[in-house]
Amino acid sequence: MKTFLILGAGTGGTMVANKMVHELDPQEWKIIIVDQFESHYYQPGFLFIPFGIYNPADVTKRKRDFIPPQVEFVISDIEVIEPDQNRVRLAKENRVINYDYLVISTGCKIHPEETEGMVDGGGWRENIFDFYTIEGAAALNRFLKFWKGGRLVLNVAEMPIKCPVAPLEFLFLADWYFTQRGIRDKVEIVYATPLPGAFTKPRASSILGDMLERKGINLVADFNIGSVDAGANKIASYDETEIDYDLLVTVPTNMGSGVIQRSEMGDDLNFVPVNKHTLQSDQWENIWVIGDAGNAPTSKAGSVAHFMLDVIIENILRHMEGLNPLPKFDGHANCYIESGFEKGILIDFNYDVEPLPGKFPLPGLGPFSLLQETAANHWGKMAFRWIYWNILLKGGEMPFESQMSMAGKWA
Amino acid sequence: MSALETIERNEEGFLVHPADWTKELAVEIAQEEGLDELSEAHWKVIEFARANAESSGASPTLRQITNGAGVPTKELFKLFPKGPAKKVAKISGLGKPEGCV
């Protein structure tokens, strides 16, 4: 009996498990998936929790309900991966799993303690919050409900971060939320980012930058946070620019899982080096990486993990047959950007093509307008939660290709 | 005419062919970026970036520079103010750091 081992039952790992049960002969293969947590979170939904649009229950389900019954699901911490021995050591009962193929989908998470004074300075969860964890998003919701206004500073600590459009969506929703509450004139919104502009890619950056301006949100670009002075309610950059805040919302440093560091398999941020087109590990040919656990230079987002899925499955199956993997992953990302007041923007891009304006043809639902605020894009975003739980995680067919298409785009 | 004018660069000012890079070009690009002089400490970072790119095929990230070249972050911002990773890549004749996605 051979073993196909998946580490991490988030978006990427769960999709791989659902696909592989249909591909591997159960007489020959055992599929095991390991995760330390019972709950599966719809992470794009965290954004809506601070503003009371979703509550924690709306974005939480049991991981077990999305793992096919033929797959063994183990809840345990992972001690270490020993790739040269093809084995993984778990915390639970000191179990050792020897594998033939390994898929790493251990994801990434925030590390606010990487910034001096952020967590240990006294302001954490008092007037400093994150919204990338369910606890942080819920705590911020409680704070915002009774906030009378002041200076809200949203800061991105360093790139890369999970879902690079989420900070912009937070800003747009904050503008909407305070307007609804009738206190927009009492809230100053500041966006301090290490990027040179609103977004990472030039054309989208200029369009989104204009939107920030129209909504009265002040952009402080090239701001690389060095420390937080929670006593004085100030953040300071490495080149000693200071920004005062009444409420600090942080998007902290994102890093890959601790097990990657313990196993000495990652880069400086614990992301696993992976071939950005084949999704095979650079170092071990029976190790494959999906989603934000890897260092592929694309967005760390569920939509990207989904576009990686077909490529990684095909390449693993080819490898099992002794064939070379195909360099088919193009970095495709597709993001609905919630822009407040029941509108949204859609962007679609890959390694080589930046987000462009135009139309995005989607059979049955579209077309959606690209890089333009529309109500349809908002409803597309809201519908996505249902699609995520009911189709995407289960490895179901989605009405578009993994590779980006130029159809409808104005180049 | 400066040597820089004959070299192919992209719209953001990065060299199109890293092989075109010379120390003289680095000095000229640095001047464009507002660095009048390149000290020994600058060169240490530039040499690290070149060596790192040769082995990994990509421009180093901020963390790779601080960890790899042994320069504290604060110091790096003094040497290459504002966006050090991008400035180091540009002056070292490498592509835009891929962390920016």
C-alpha cells in the first residue's frame, strides 16, 4: 500500500483530497490528510466581521464535513517533516507517517509580534486590532460598535500578505460603515503601506488610488513600519516617519507554518520554495506545494489555490507515470474587491499580465466588469461564500479555466 | 553621454538584461535614486544582492538582505531610504523584487 499524504486541511489541502480520491486506486493508495484544527474558516469572510456584515458562525464549518470519507483525517500538530527520509512526525501519539507523495498545504498566518511594540506594548486588542484572524475580526467588531470616531490608521507591515486587496476592501468598507453610522465626518481614515501606491500592479494601483482619494482616504505610501509606541499611540517607520492613531488596524507580517521552519524547508518567511509553473518542490521531486504555503510570486489567496489545483493534480499524476511535469500554472489570480455601498470591482491577472479594464466573461453569471465599480461585482462577491462551501472545496467544476484568458480585456 | 543611456531599461528603470550591469552603471543608477555616493556598506549589500540573484534567480527580499548580508533593517533604510528592496534591486541591475504581488 502506498501513501499519499497531505499536510493542512485548508482551502488547498481539502481540494487536493477531494480530487485525489477520484484519481487514485483505493486498492493501491491510502490518502491521509493532517491538520491541527477542527474548524474550517471561510477566510475571505473575515473582512466582513468587523463591520457586522457576517458573524463568526457565518464563516465557520467543520473541516471533517469537507473531507471525503475514504480519506483518513488526522487532527494533530505536525512535529517535523523529514523530506530526505520521506516521513513526517506528528505530535499525536508520536505517530510517524512514511509517504510516497507529499502535498504541503500548511498555509501562512499573521505574526504581529514581528513588529516591535505591536503585541507587547499594551495596546493589543485595546485599540490595536487585526482582521486576519477570527478572534481579531470579532474583537474589532466589538470595538467599532461603540467607537465615537477619531483617526483610524490601517497599516500593512510587509509584503507578501494573504489577499493583497483585502486592506483596500477594509478601507472602502470602513468608509461605508462610518457613513452609515453617521460619523464619517468624525473619522479620519489613513492607509499606511510599504508599497509605492494603492496596489502592487501599476494600472490597478492608479485606478484604486483614485478611488481612495474620492472616498477621502489618505494614502501614505512607502511606509515600512519599524515599531509601535502603544503608550503614545504612534507608529514609526524604519526611516523615522511617525503617524499618530486612535485606532490602529494592522495587517501584520505573514509567515509560513512553524513546521516548515522546524523542518528547515522554507525561505526567510518560512515559505516553501516551489517551481512557480509546475508547483513541484525545487528540492524533492515527490513533494508538491499548493496555495500560500509556497513562495510562488502570485497572490496568496484561495482563488489562486483553486487555479493551482488542476495543474498540481495533473503534474502529480504525470509524475506517477514517470512523465515530466508541465509548466502550466501562470500565476492566475481573480479577486472581487468589495468597495462599499453594495458595489464591487473585479480584477483578473497572472504572472505576466497586470489587472486590466474590460469585461470578464463568466458563463451563466457574467459578464462582470473589470476594474470598475458595479453592483454585479458586489453580488458576485457575496455569492462566492456559497460557491466556496458547496462547489470549490469539494473540487467541483467551476465555469472557468485555470489559465488566465485575454478575452474581454482591453490590453 | 553617460553609459546608462545606451542600456536597455524597462519603464520603471530596471535593467532589462542583468548581464549589462557594471559598477559604473550602479553608480549612475544610484545617483538617479538620490544616492550621491556608494560607500563600502552600500557595496556590501549590492554584492550580496548580485550573488543571491545568481543562485536563486530572483532579486532578494528585504528580509533576505537583512538576514543574508547581515545588515540591520534600520541601517538598510539609512543606506537605501524609502524602499530598500526595490532600490537595491535596481542599483544591482536586477529585476523588480517579486514579493510585490
